[in-house]
Amino acid sequence: MNKVFTPQELSDLGKKIEKAENDPTPFAVYAGDVDSVQVVGDSSKSYPLKKLDFVATFRFFKNVWIEKFGDIPEDAEVTNNFVVLKVKYDDIAITPRNDAMLLAQIIDFFGYFESEREIVQKYEDDIKKLGEETGVEFIRIDNGVSTSDPQKDADAIKRGMEIYNNYMRDSIRLYAYQSDDAQIALYNFVGILLGIEDDMLAHLTSFSVLEILAATIQKYPEFFNETDTVFGS
């Protein structure tokens, strides 16, 4: 699929999931059979069935909409060659019925985020080690690293930039070769959660996908804890 999410958007989403890992909401872990269930988290934190309302935005080329669905709805927004349609989904919940399917979809994104996290950690460790070796304190800038005295620390900055360039190369390579599965997984997750048919899902805007995922992470942190535990990501 076309890369609809930027590396930063994928990274930000991963950090939201990472933050959810610290939430104490309990979740069940199955140890091989249905009679063996372990509850992880604060079991005193009870809650009713949680539901969410979403508004998803779909965008079609005008001719594609007419070919697939016929007349353009009155509440659709028509701009140049595009038809933009907002659809409301009420009382959406993660239930035992869709839990396993959602778990299966999100694992590909977990794999991408874990790889990205390893690249970032290596970069931070290497910069810290270089700072200790050279006795300088590096400052992060938009396109690399610097120090409070760039002229004096020119050699250290040069070595730091080599580390930064390696980090950027690894990040770009990860995005180029592994992000497709992650992006498909995010779309499929939203499609299953909201019950969106494939012919509509392909036209869901990337902004809607990220917005829906962010709200789901905030509402259901225990689901992402469950995913982390089940798959060991």
C-alpha cells in the first residue's frame, strides 16, 4: 500500500501504546486453556463495559464513488474531484468477539514499533558513550547534534553526526522495508473495530485512522497490555 503515515506519526502512536503499558486496568491472560486464566493488573479497578463513539472520514474520487455507490449523498462534501463523507459509529467496544481479531492485527505494528525503539535506544546509548569518552555534553538539534561550544568541540560533533547519520539511515531503512505491514495492520485494526467493509476501508483517511487509534488506546489501555503480554513484544 502507499505509505500514508509518516515515520513520526508511527513513532508517536507507538509512544501512546508504550504509555498505556503502565496503566493498572486489569486484563486476562490465558495460559493454554480456557480454565486457566490469570488476571494481570489492579483487580480492584472495576469498570462497566466501555464504549466509544467515532466519526470517521472517508475520501473518494468522485468518479470512483459514482461507479461504486451511485448518487452522491446530500451530506457529503464535494471538493473538486473528491467526495468527502463523514460516518458516525456509536457504542463501539472491544468485546470477546472481536478481541482476538484485533490482537492479530495489531501485532504487526508492535513489531515495527519495537524495531524503531531499538534503533532509537542504540542511538541514545552511542551518543551518551561518545559524550563520556570526549567529555562533552551533546545538544540535540533538528538535523543532528551540537554542543554549547561548536567550534571547540568540532571533532566530537563530527563523530556525533556520524552516529546520527547512521541512526537516520537505519530509521529510513526500517520505514522503507517494514512499515507497509504496520500500516496495513493499523487500517485493518480500525476496520475490524468499527466493522468497516473493505471497499470503504481503503478510502478511510489516515488522519481518521490515527485519531481512532489514539482514542482507543486511551480508552482501552488494558487491551494493549494484553497484546504486549500475549505476543511478548
